[in-house]
Amino acid sequence: AEYYCYGVRLREVRSMARKMFDCMRFLSAVDSILRSLVPSSRRHNRYCQPFEKMARIGGVCPRTFAEVYSGIIDRYCGINPESLKDHGTIENRYHPGTTNPDKIIHWARMWARCVDIAMTSAAGEEADAFGNVVSSKAKIDMFLALLALPADTEEYLRGRLKAFAASDANNVKTYITNKKAVCAA
């Protein structure tokens, strides 16, 4: 016997829910990598909150579809699934506005591949693979290998990672110096 929910076969509803759940798990797993590709101003503001923080319940990856959505506070996530219900899209809020065509092309290629992978049946397995890796460098290498982007786009993304890592290192150095000065006083 076939069971229906709002005119759709129940097994299809379950299949769609599972696919969306795996999509959200994958995007949550690569969120920290996406954040490392953008300037500090996009990582530290209230308009691009970390998706992984909002999609996790109590610091663990959600286990059910309902848990994915219950963790989303509002549309101001770096990856905004809130637009799914209104527009049928997943919005990426991380990248700052630009008129530079190279930035636009490389970011669009990368994001399109992320969405392609997130919507595959292997998205859940990929999320698990990223969850089993501790090193951020190893995660970045896995991410770029998984996306299989053109060489110029991978080179562009690695350049951004290197530039923002240097900027982060300077910020950390300043922070440590200031903390030591406060503690010595």
C-alpha cells in the first residue's frame, strides 16, 4: 500500500528529508573552510554567523532533520537555508560584495561545486569524512580535492587561504602581546 502526505508519496517525502538533512550536514562540515576563504570582516559580524554553530545542537552534529532546522536562529547564517522555504535556494552570505570578475568567477565555481556535492547521495558520507579529520590543513586539502576545481580556481582559493592565514597570525600575535602586557601589569 502507498502512503501519501499532501499528495506526495511518503517514501519520497522521507527521501527528500534525508537528502536535505545530508546537505545541511555537509555544509555544516565545510563551514569552517568556507569561512577561512573570506576576510575577517565577513567572519566576525552578525550578518554571517557560522552555519556550523547554528546547525549544531549542544556542539554535536544534528542527528535528525528537525534538529537541523531547530538550530537555525535566523537568516543571518553564512550559509542561509532559511531561504529554502521561501525561494527554494540556499543563500551564501560569506563572500563580500565585489565587482572583480575573477573573484566572482572563482567563488561561483567553488560554491556551485559545494552545492552539487551537498545535493548528492554521498553528502552524508562526505560530512562524516570531514568530521573525522582534526587538522584544518588536511580538511582544506580534502575539500579542494573533493571539489575537483579547475587549476586556476584552486590556485586562487589557496592564495586567499594563505593571505587570510597571515592576517590571522598577525591578529593572534597582537592579541597574545596585549594579554601578556595586561597580565604583567
